[in-house]
Amino acid sequence: VGPRAVLSQDTEVPAERAVMPMSTMAGWHGAVGSIAHQKAYRAHSLEFQQRQDLLRALVGVPLLMVTLSLPYIPTIFVLQSFWQIVDSMFGDQAFNVFSVAVAWIYTHPLWLGFVAVIVLQKRLLVGSFAEQGGGHCPSHWEELRHWLHARLVESHDFTATTHMWVN
């Protein structure tokens, strides 16, 4: 059973299969919905894990820092443009009008930019996640791209962004 997968008692997982992360949901009456399976991979060697950790630290973390900061750039330009418009229209009362509207003017471009960055990262860097056959262990690149995508879609920012559309 993978991380964040929830199985109710007496759930059977076929031999040499693994339950995918976040593929199940605990309900009042047990598991709700279907349970997604994938082929179970062999455990990675310690050397593979050490190299992967180094790759994540030297490539993954800086790439995530740049990726997570990209949505702020258009947001700053939107705020500056909005301030200029409000200042020219309201004069002495510009600060009051800007203060009332800044929450909306700040969050929406930021959230839309964050969603755009995730979509671009998924399409350009990560690509598709094809099922590997025969107990194939993922390469360093496959493991890193899965880790990069997971960091973004499991982040608090992504949850806050999706709540805006779902709730």
C-alpha cells in the first residue's frame, strides 16, 4: 500500500500489485470508489536512493523554488497597474479603494498563475506517466519528474487554489 492510500479491513490486493497513492477514500462504510492498482516495483538500492536524494537536492529543489516563484511576477505587474489606475481615478481616496480590492486583485492572478505553472510543468517537463511493464524500476529521471510533480500538486498552495474552484 502506497503513501496516502487508505484501505478498509478485508480489502484484498492481488499478488505483485501495489495500491497507488491517493487512489482510495475512507468512508463511513469502508472504502469508497475503486482502488487503483499498479505493478509493484522492486525496492531501490541504497546507492540509487542516495543518488536520487542528491539529484533532488541539486536539481529538484532549485527548480521547485523557481517554479513556485514564477506566479508572483505577473501578480506584481497586475498590482502595479491596478494601483496606477486607482490612483489616477480616485486621487486622495486611492489607498482606501486599493485596500478594499487588493485581496481579490492579489489572489486571483496568483492562483491562476500557479495553475498555469503546474500545467506547463506537467506538459513540458514531466510528460505522461506511462505504466512500466515487468516490474521495471524507474530511472533517476522518471523518479525525479514524478517527485517534482508530486511536490506541486500536494502543496498547500495547490490545495488553496483548487478550493477556490471547487468550493
